Amino acid sequence: MRKFNFSAGPCTLPLEVLQEAQAEFVDFNGTGMSLIEMSHRSSTYDAVHMEAMALARSVFGAPDDFSVLFLGGGATLQFAMIPMNVLRPGQRGAYVVSGEWSSKALDDGSHHGDLYAAWDGKSVDYKRMPTTDEIEIGPNTRYLHVTSNETIGGIRFNDFPLVDVPLIGDMSSDYMSRSIPWERFDLVYGGAQKNLGPAGVDITFVRNSVLEETNQDLGAYLRYDIHAAKNSMYNTPPVFPIYMVGKVLAWMEAQGGLPVIESLAAQKSSLVYEAIDASDGFYFSPVDPASRSHMNVVFRLPSEALDGEFLAEAGRRNMSGLKGYRTAGGVRASLYNAMPVEGVQALVELMADFQSANA
Ligand SMILES: *Cc1c(COP(=O)(O)O)cnc(C)c1O
């Protein structure tokens, strides 16, 4: 029996997609072999690859002047590749430090460029995102890096900052669950494993004018311009994750595309926040309501012992992946695109029952 899987990543995927992949796995479309056994230069794989790329662009509504890249190394490799490729001598990168992931992006990128924190949420315990006027952009700044959703802290930008430099966005944990103001961005990236497929592929959208100016004094795999010129087939791409991402994107399109997915995300997360707000403090969310994530809902119970009992009861009710991040504790319910409303309803019912039994 399939569980309601609230894991923060890798995440739950649509059952239809898993079943389709299972049916095609041994003999792909009558070719007599699995897709993962055939040449990535074959016309069969090429069609899968180009279809996934086209869907990534259309589902997310990326304008024509952006290239789509499928890269290895996860979002983590992008932390380094961004300053390596984008910064020219004398330029600096600004970062909004809003929690664990943005802080990693800044630390890791600092090996490859002159980066600084344009805002650090430490003074507000990383409980909210900054407003535009709190962000301090210094001279010679090439870009402002933002993390649209902090997966561990459970906060998100409701509105992206409106600043004088282009934005670069880590969207790993709310990728293609929301529309974005493309005109403000030069680059958007994220690992697939939180909303879009299995681990093993990062999807980066980069503005073509940026590609023309990227650093060419880098090893081939580290160069955005090479990946773009070769449609992400400069070397052997991660064929299986790309194939799965294509299927998830087609599934998303069949659900009604981004507008439907986005409103479902708002609806699903509201169900849990309403349950928290209606609990008279039994469930406590540390997050500022204006920055509440639509993807990762974090909350605590009155004691650690009750956290544990709550998680055990969730397990008995066929729900998994609800334990909070190892340093944060409590509960974290990740409500990615493939989490059905029924899963969220089951969680909300558990919250009500557990409170009546234990308050
Ligand atoms: C998970 C995550 C990452 C790291 O992704 P990998 O693909 O594992 O490298 C980076 N940023 C955010 C916001 C994440 O949630």
C-alpha cells in the first residue's frame, strides 16, 4: 500500500508516472531495450530529452530568451557554477541569507567570487523573508541571489524583491509550483527531486544574453555556454532522471498546468496553517505568517515527547516523512506538487484527533 509521503526530498511522485515508467522500463516503446541501456545519441533518447526540455519551458512559462539546461550535481553544484560563470573581474554577487540553503549558497559560492550578504535574517531568527527596502545592494553588484523557498525553515518569498540588479533564484523546493516574474531574473535553478522527479538532475534556466558573457576559462562541464550550445548533451546526460522529469511535467500539464498547481499549493498549505491557527496554541508555527511556505509547513507540539507520539500516530495512519529536519525538530509536512489533497486532509484529521486526545 502506498503511503502519503510528506518527505522534504526526494519527494512523493505521481503514482501514474511511476506506473508508466514501470511499464516502459524493460522494453522502451518496442525498441527491445530499456531507455537507460541505449545510446544517449539515439533518436529514441533524443526525442525524450527534447520533449522534457520543451515541457520544462512551456509548463514554467519561460520566455524564449532563456535557455533550459539539464545538469548533474544538483542545486549544490550551482552554488559554485553561478559565480564562476556569471561574475566578471571586479563584480560582486549579493545574497539574501534567509536560512540554511541560502547560507550554503553564499559560503560555497565564496570560493569562486566576491560575494556578500545583502540581508541576513539572523536577527529575526530566519522567521521571515526581507522586504525589498531591507536589502542593501553595494557597488559593482552583478546579481542578487535569492532562495525562493527555504526548505528547512519553512519560509518563502511571497513577492520577489524589486531591486536594480538581476535576480538569481534557487527554486529547488518550490520549483514549478508558482509563477515567477521572469523579467527580474537572469537565472533560475533547482534540483528536480523536490517537485519534479527523482534526484540526479538540476534544471537551470539562464537568460541568453548572460550566456554570451559567461566566463570561458573553466573546465567544459562547468560552462553554461557549452551546455546550452549542446542542448545539455555535451556529455552523457542523466538520462533516467530527465525521462522521469519529462513524465512529471506532462502530468502537471494534464492537471491544468502551473495555474492549477499553484492554486492547489496555496489551498493545501492553507489547510494545515488553518489547523495550526485553530489549535489554540497546541500546534505552534515559528514562521511569520507573511512568509509562510506553501511547500514545507513546519510546526511544533507542546513537548518533544508529544512530537514523537504524533509522528508515531502518523505512521500508524499510513503517513510518512513528517519528522522535522534534524536540527529543527518538530514536524515538517512537505506538500509538493504530487501530494494529493486527500493526503493533506488525512494530516489535518490526525492533527484534530491528536489534539483532542492530548490537549
Ligand atoms: C535541497 C535543496 C538544495 C540542495 O539540492 P541538491 O540537489 O541536493 O544539491 C538547495 N537549495 C534548496 C532550497 C534545497 O531545498
